[in-house]
Amino acid sequence: MPCPTKNRKNTRLLDLLSRGEGYLCGRGVPNPRHDAEELLSFILRKNRLDLYLTDPVVSEGEETLYRTLLKRRGHREPLQYIVGEVSFFGRTFTVNRDVLIPRPETELLIEEVLERIGAPRRIIDVGTGSGCIAVTLLCEKPDAAALAIDLCREALAVARRNAARHHVADRLLTLRGDLLSSLGDGYRADLIIANLPYVPETTREDLQPEVRDYEPASALFAGPEGLSLIEGMIREAGRVLRSGGLLALEIGAGQGGQVRTFLRNANGFDNIEVVSDLAGLERMVFANCKG
């Protein structure tokens, strides 16, 4: 004889997910089933698969919280800000609205950097945001130290939290500053890496609401062509990199040619390379300092 209690639990959970999915779908949220599952998993502190395998009980308070979080997502607040975390390079990072949400393209940047560097002793991460780049590189390179630079005081606080979370705080310094201008002439690094703002201001209205309305504009936009900060940092990087040191930049699709020109005009770099992502879009630029 079937257990009516268990059947009622299953129906309740699946119904809750279905209603959540339907609500998000009606609000135009991409991947509504995924997000409905993620929000319920976050509340119940279970992974998504366990929602179907372990038959968790949902209390009235948890259901009320679920509805609240669904409304936030329905208003197109990014899922990562709602749950306060994001997975990046196999690790979990704290995020909030003071920092850009780390993206898979930046994971590709780190993969390419790790293929190009040996044992860097000093790394500079410009525009660090959540610190995901600097912290990841410190985790992957245990003999390295890093300087994380950002103009936003609140972003630097998030970077420090992530450094502590991944046990590299003793090797990470943070500096509030504008690109590399705060560094003295005697400061040298083996690697400068940056995911600076590169979105053209003219494309603001074309962005998804999650990006346009919630992520910090200062971490997204950089002038009419999206290149003003990248160009400025290239002008400064030559005096900071050691001879043979690597400059690694994330860029927007179609910006490779112009960034290559910036590097050539700077007259301090060679081995300039534009690298595309898996979709064939220009996404990264690398160059070595002539010294």
C-alpha cells in the first residue's frame, strides 16, 4: 500500500518547482527551471539533484522565502547576487552588487595564462573586483604573491573576503587605485593581468537586464568604444613589468585589432597574440614586455 505522506511530499516539492519555473518563465528569465531549482537548493542547502532523490521537506517558512527569492529573480536580479556566490575555476567565490559576476570567459583567460607562465613571484591584478583572478592564480601558484588593484573600496573588501575564504590572504595585498598609476617606479611584476571594463557605452540598452540594471556600471563600460581603460593601462604597463614579463588582457569581441595597435604604439611589447574563445570570438590579448 503506497505511503500517502511520501506522495504528498513529492507532489508538493515538484509543484513548488513547477510554479517557480512558470513564474520565472512568465517574467522572461532565461533558463527558468534551472534557476527555480537553484533557488530552492540554496534555501534547503542541498544540491539540485538531491531535490529529486532525497525528497526533502519544505517548511512553510522556507516556502515563503522561496517566493521572496523568486520575485527577486523575476525582477531580473542575477541569481549569483541572490545567493551571494558563484562557481569559478572549480572554486566558490563570494559576490555582491559591488563586483562584476565572474564569467566563463575569464576562466579561459586564466587557463591561457597558466600555459604561458612558469613560476611568477609577483602578480598584479588590475580591476580585481571580486578578486577571482588574483585568488585563483595564488591557489594555482603557491609560491606567488599578488597585488589586487581596484578603484572601488567595497570591491576590495570582497576580494579580501575571497582571499581569506581560499586561504591565500597572506599572499594578497589590495590597493585602491586607478589602473597602475598608484605604483612607484621601482615596483616590478612578472605578470599583469586584467579584466577591465570593455563594453562600449553605446551598447548599454542592448544588454540583458541582469547586466544593465544590477552589475556595477563602473566594471562594465569604458567609453564609446569600450577601450579607454585598456588603452590607458597598456601605456602604464611597460614601466611595471619586468623584462619578459607577461601582460594578459580580457577584451570584447572584435577589439583584438585595436588592442594590438595600442600595444605596438606603446613600443615596449613583443610576441603580441590575440586569442579567441571556443566560439571563435576574440577574447584575450597577450604580450611580453621587451624590458
